[in-house]
Amino acid sequence: MRTGVAVAVAGLCLTGAAFAGKLNKTSEAEIEKMLGIVAPSGERIGAIRYGELPAGGVFSFTFEGNRTLEYYVNAICDDDCTDLNLAVLDSASVEIDVDNADDAAPSLNVQADLHRSPVDAPIPAPRLMTIEVRMIACQAASCAYGISITAMD
């Protein structure tokens, strides 16, 4: 999966997707298009979250998932951003997964921690997680980003 993401991001860099600057409808559309390329097919959970962060800034939000599902978390940031990281923490603030590679398109895979037979009826099994967006390097006052969550059964 990560190899496919790296190839897709490398291809995007070659095409020169230029949406640096403040977050606006045009930059949101570019981010959405790029997330559509790197995010896996599956059920998108909620809307894409957009924001801006300065270098060193962190944005976190809670997400209530289901322990029986696998999730992918993908993010993309603008051309002024050279390093964006993601982390998913459990309810005890322990990192479940982290992408701290030096790139602008982090990707996480959160595995199910409660397994069931595919023939069993789905059971509600809440799993509270915190997702952190960490802007490591931004060459402007702030950089725009977008983040999507996809569920896989």
C-alpha cells in the first residue's frame, strides 16, 4: 500500500499541483482530488477535514471507530509543506500507528483489534481514537492540509 502511495505522490509532484497559500475552495478541490488518488476505495467516514497549520503546529480530533473495522487515514498538504506527519492514538494516548516519514502525504493503517467471522452480524464495538496532524516543515506562515478516513470491512 505505501509503495502505491509513494508512486502516486511522486506522480503528483511531477505534475506540479500548485495550491500553495491560504486554504480556499480551489485549494480544497486540489487536496480532495489528490486524496482521491492516494486514499483506498472503501467507505469514506465523514467529510474531508481541511485546515492550516504553521511549522511545529498540531491539530488533533477524536474519532469514534468500530473495533471490528480496519481504517486508513490519509493526508495531503500544500506545496509550501515539505513534511506532514500523522498519528493515531488510542483512548489511553498510546500510538496505534504513526507516519513520520519526510513527505507531504502521510498514510496510516489502523487494524481491527476485535475480530469476528464474516458470517456474523456486525456488532457495535466503539473504539475511541485521537488523530493528530503534525506539521513538521512548512515554508510559509502556514500550510494547508486535508485529511480523510476510510473504513474497510
